[in-house]
Amino acid sequence: MTLVVADDDPDIRRVLARWAGRFGLECVAVESADSLLRALDSCRPQALICDVNLAEADGIALCRILAARHPGLAIVMMTGDPGEVPRARAAGFAEVLQKPFDLALVEPALRRLLPG
């Protein structure tokens, strides 16, 4: 399975990429909305973990568009702003991780979204 991690924080990208590797997942870590769009087109991932606030983009608005373009893509949002959690859920994202989060929460969040 291929996972894309989108966050402008290099530490978050590195930690999640390392976590994914431990589970045998191929991980593509990107830092911007543009690189996220290119990654989705080139690697056709099954899952995405995306920050609500990418440097130049609203991650929630972007992921709503991506969900429509890529049906079946499991999307987990993450945010360091507790006020963004309800906004992400209201936009249709059931899985929202609040930073800092325990890595043990990532796998169950993905499993709830992925088929079988």
C-alpha cells in the first residue's frame, strides 16, 4: 500500500515516513499542495495523511477536492490547532489527528477508512 504524507513540517514528514516503513508501507512525503497533487497523479496512493494548514493551502479545502477526484482514497487529516478539528470533521473527514499525536493512533485511523 502506498501512503502520501503532506505536511510543511519536515519533522512530521520524517516521523510518519519512518512509521510507515515499519509497517511495510511505501510512503511518499511531500511539503506542499503542488507536490501533493503531483504525488497523487504519479503514485496513485491508497491513503493520504494531510495537514489542515499546508504552507500555501487550506488542507481541508484541498482534500475535499482530492476526495472527489480520487474516490476510495482514505484521507486522515492532522492539525496542531484544536479549533480546526471540528471544521475538518464538518467537512466530512471522520479521522482527524490532533498534533502532537501518539503514532499508535495512526494505524487504527487508517484501518477505519480503508476497505477490508
